[in-house]
Amino acid sequence: MKKSLLRSTGGAVYVEFLLAFIPLFFMFLGMLQMGLLYGASLVVQHSANVAVRAGMVVWDDDPQYYDGAARRTIGSPSTLSSFASQAGNLIGRFFGGGSGSGPAPTGGARQQAIEFAAGMPLLPLSPSATSLIRLPRDESVRGALGMSGLDSPEARVAWGIIYNRMAMRVTWPTAVGQSGNYHTDFPAPDASGDAGQMTARVTYLYNCQIPLANRLMCDDLFYIQTGLQADAIAALAQQFAAGDLTVQQFQDAMAAMQARSDRRDRWAPRLAELGSSVNVLALAAGVSALAGGPTPRFVPITAEASMPFQAANYRYHGGSDSIGWEQQAD
């Protein structure tokens, strides 16, 4: 006599395995993403150490090596920084948010030299260009770890330099842990060469790529910057095209989406330090979501390092330094 299907225990092991595997798999992905975030925070801290050490040398160095830029002065923005900032401002004004220009000038030749030095340790963290705009099939742990195709380490290096120009910023707060007040130049040294304490802060926009886990630990950059959800905008656009929404209803729905969340409020000071150029990355992330791919998610990470600033109390003889030591010393 055949056993009743209700009393059959055949296949029970497979059911138990599935019940146990799913939460364990989610926990594994979460641990993997958390480990990568912890490693990224250590790298950003190392980048801050590099930035402050570079600042000790660069800020008061001979002007002839920095396009004649005055000593201890940040200077005017570079061409790439100006272009990215202007493009970001346009994007921010279009979407009604995230159009700030940052806490201080992005800097001339001296700041560029420091940011280049600080950005080198961050190259392993930089995502590939295809990480910002992906198809649904492209989201995988293998791709997140950089083991295939355009996600390989070789491809990340070239893009990483460009990415860091938009996603990494070195600022010089007037006090440790303080936001809102930044140096645009540094004081002259006294007769002994002591110019006080120098603090460098590195802010970096880290791209979380571990599937599922990044939705819990990271956030959509397009939403953080604009308050708008790209997938919701796509749904509204379809309804508007189908005639189910009026223009006023569409505008009201867009305005309702811009309500600030706790995470947006918490991360706003960090993103403000990156300036408006981060809007370019936010737009790329929004395009990925509108195309139906996985939405890129990010976490802004900051780190600080401080060292005494030992400036030179003499004039360089390179021909472009017109400030004598007696004019620099107190």
C-alpha cells in the first residue's frame, strides 16, 4: 500500500537545506559587504595620512614647481575640476537639489598634487566604468570583486583616476572633526618655522557592489542627491505617457519624493564636501536604474589625519617666489 503524500518524508532534507541556506546566504553576503566597507575605511584613513604628509611638503614648496602658485594658498580650480563642477551644478539645478559647489575651492596645482598623492591608495577601491551603468545580468559577487571583463583590476586603473577626481576630495578643516570651516590658505610660520597644526580630511564615495547586501548598508546616490527615485520616475513617466497622469499630478508626485530621509540627513555634510561634481555620478546611477539595471549604491567615507605644519621661513631662489623670509615670519 502506497504511503500517503501527506506522510511522506522523501525530499525533507532538500526542503530543510533551502530553509537554512537562504538566511545563511544573506548573512554571508552581508558579512562580505561589511568586510569590504571596513577595508575601504582603512584605505581612506591611509589616504588621509598620505594627504597630510603631502600637504606638509607641497603647501610651502617652491612656486616654480606649481605653475607659480603662491605659497600656502590653495588657488583656483583645475580644468577638469571646473568642468565636473559646472556640469554637476547644471544637473543639480535641473533636478532641484545637490547643486552646491563644495566647502572650498578645489585648488590649483598644489591641491592637485596633494589629491593625486591621496588618490593613489584609493585606486583599488575605484569601481569600473561599467559598475555605474549595469544590466540586471551584470550584478554578481564575481563582478563586485573585480574578477571578470571590464571589472578587472587593469580596467579599473584608468577609470579610477577619473572617478577619483569626482568621488574623492581633500579638504583642510580649521579644527579636527569640524565641518563648515576650512582653510583657503595657511598662516605664515614664525621665526622657528612653526606654522601650527595641519589637518587633512579625505572624503571618498565608495561604491558598494555586493548584491542584496548593498541595499541594506548603502544607498542610491541619485536619491541621496536629488531626493528622487529613478525607478519611481520611470513608472511615473510611463503613466504620464499613457495619459493616466496630468502634468500637475506628475509634478506633485516628483515633489513628494523629495522628502528627506534620516540617511540623507546624516550623509549630507559628507556629500557637501565632495562638491557638485558628484552630481555627474548621481546622474549615471540614475540612468542605470532607468535602464532597468541594478541601481548603483554608495557610502561616503571620511577620515582625518593631523601633523605639525613646518613651513619654510625663507625665500626660494627659483625666480617665482617674491616673498622673503622676513615677510613670512611673525
